[in-house]
Amino acid sequence: MDQRIELRHLRYFLAVAEELHFGRAAQRLHIAQPALSQQIRQLEKIVGVELFQRTSRSVRLTDAGASFQPRARDLLSRLAADLDEAGRVGRGESGRLDVAFITSATAIVSERLRAFSRHRPDVQVKLHDGFTVDVLTALERGTADVGIVRDAEERSGIALTPLATERLVAVVPAHHPAARGDRLGVTALAADPLILFPRSAGPHAFDLNTQPLREAGIDVQVAQECSNWHTIIMLVAAGLGITIAPHSVTTLLPPGARRLELDGSPHVSRILMATRQGDNRPLVQAFIAAPETMKISVDGRSAKAQRIR
């Protein structure tokens, strides 16, 4: 087959196959009948067989033509569907979005996804959890489209948008001497083993979490390193140490743990949305613009979200 079949060949063939009349098919296609006849002869030459039996009085499909008709119709139908899907993906109405996030921001991620899915029900969202450093690395490598991180430092090529701010609190075992009150001075934690995530997981977040201790002159030594806040809180409840945590991860504490406010100036943690700078793909922009129904404020209570510019 030296020549290639083009889309017009398929459209012209189907018109003649359905009308079984070259004149009516030409009118339907808005072309001259001689031009249509020439295109059909060209198609038959490419295929190598006759597709129509022509007489002075009638036009009929050959066996080859009858076999080709549903295939030609299917080819055009699939092409139309593929073009439509490509347009939907290009407009951000369909496709796949990979979202990487830290587990301590699960509530915010869930709220945003719920709002996003209402407006983009045909988008397939894939979730990947990890540390802040993992999320940022996934963005840089292109394996994530959007990231939700905590207390991330500025990084070249990454745009950060604040989503929520919340205060840091202490979590201590229920039998801790300070657990009888609702607040404590940080110096009361000087002798307690610290349970926290490794600094490599998010250096800036680690420094912010331990800042109240360092400001009180306490030498920060992590006794137990854990990969998630749930495990950290459970170890505190087991009496193995204390931690400094964002308020939102302490809302449902096990019986053996107590949350205490820190005296002095409030220390806060920020949850941010991370994207690649200049990524203007409609799907990413749609996720950024998804209306939020919840925002964690500095006092830990949920309120109507207000976009932070």
C-alpha cells in the first residue's frame, strides 16, 4: 500500500455506502460528484479491491465494501472520541492528577479533594503520602503534579501557597506532672525524652517544632524517631516521652496522652500547597482554585476558608 488512506477517504466512502448514490452523497458532502468519484477510485486503488459495484442504474457495496463499512465507521467514531478526550484533558475536565501530601494534612487534603471532585468528577486523582522532603522531590521529578507540605522552605522552581496556619502544642503522657493543668512552661519538659520525626524528613519543620525547646535553653535530643504523627502520639501515650506537635494532629488523643498549651509567644506551623513554578496546566490550576470548605486557624478551630494571596 504505497499511498495512505486519509480521513476524507473514510468520510467519502461512508457517505456513498449509506446513500448508495454518488449524486446524493456528493450533495451531502458539499463536493462535486466527479471529485467524489475520483476519491472513491483512489481509495479502491489504495485498498487494492473494488468497494462498490457500479452500474448505470445502481450502486451496491461489494463484499469487501460491506466488510469495510463498519470498520470505517468505528475508526471515525474512535477518532472523534479520542479528539474529544484530548480536548477535555487539555481543558482540565478529564485526565489524571497526582497529589503528594503529608499525612498530618489529611483533613485539608480530603476537604480540597471533595470540592475538586464535585467540579471535576471525571479526573482520576492518585494520592501519594510522604514527608515534606519526599513531596517536594516528587514535584521536582515530575511524579507529582501538586503537593501539600508543612513548613517547607523556599526551593528553586517550586511555588508555595499558604493553606492553613495552626499553633504548636505539647503532648505529654497522662501521668506527667504537668498533665494536671491545661498549660505549661516549656522548661517543664527539659528532662523528658523527645519523640519526633527525623530532621531529614523536613529540616525547617523540625526546627520549628523544636524551637520552643531551644528558646527555653533545652538541648534538643530526639530519643525516638517515627515516620508519622500517629506513631509519635501512641509512643507518648505509652509513656516513652513527649512531643511538640501541630494542634490538628492532637484532636483525637488516646487515653494515655494529654495536650497542653505552651506558655509564651505562640509558635505556629503552616500547611502549604506546592506546585512547579509556571505550571499553568488547566488541571493543576483547577485543583489550586478548588474552593476550600475548611481552614485551620492559629487557635486550632475550623472556619470558612479564605484564599491567601
